[in-house]
Amino acid sequence: MASYTVGDACRTRRPVINEIRIRLPALSANESVARAVVAAFCAAADPTATELADIKCAVSEAVTNCIVHAYREGTGDILLTARLLQDRLLCIEIRDRGCGIPDLGQAREPLYTTDAAGERSGMGFTVMESFCDGVRVSSTVGKGTTVTLCKRLRGRSTRT
């Protein structure tokens, strides 16, 4: 298994305040469903519009990777878990049981893609990293990939 972590936010053991789990078929139509579900889930934490946009963009990148790269032949499931932790830390885990990523370093390169048609401009890991306080990726070839996105929600009511 290969893995990497960017930022300290994903290295936490805070108590869970709330959690949701969903399983979606890895279909293009479900990318927007995943975004909407996560947005609705974190709404109770009263995020700012910018925080919400950041979360939705990062989730979109991770879910699209499952749809485009994980299941190259046929389809499988995307397992999405969102947790709101103590101190307003939102952690979202997006997991597939697809082909895995043989070289995470190469996958982090901005224009690297496994899309045979070459229509995709990369796997979006740097985009996810730019919108989150922490990103952890673990992958095993032939078994799948897990992307964990962590974002501290400052929210409208706590903004200074």
C-alpha cells in the first residue's frame, strides 16, 4: 500500500459530533449527488460560502477520480463518509475498490491522467490540497484508493 498526507488536519483523533455514510454507483451523474449530500451534511456547521465552495470542489475532484480512473472497465461503488468532528473539523472519506494507483507521486502531477482518450487534465490532487487543510491518500493496486479530505470550518457565526 502506498500513501501520502498533506497537512496535519487529517491526523486527528477528535470525537465525532455527527456522521453520514452513503454508497453510490460510480456514474458521472452521481458526482453532483455526492457534492450535494456533503454540502447538506455540513450546512449545520454554518460554513461560509467560500468554505462550502471549497468542500464541494474537493469532493468533486475525488469522486470524479473514482468514476474516471478507478473503474476503467465497468463500474463499481463509491463509498463516501463525512464526519463533523469536535472543533468544527469536517473530514470526508471517499473510497473505491477499483484498480488502485501504482505511483502516487506521478498521480499528483498536475497533468497526469489514466484516461486513455486523454480528455482529462489530471487527477486533481493538487486542487484538493489547495481547498483543504489536510489531504490523505492511500492506495493499493488491485484493491482501491481512499482519499480523506479535512477542512476546518470557521463558519459565518465565528468569523472575525
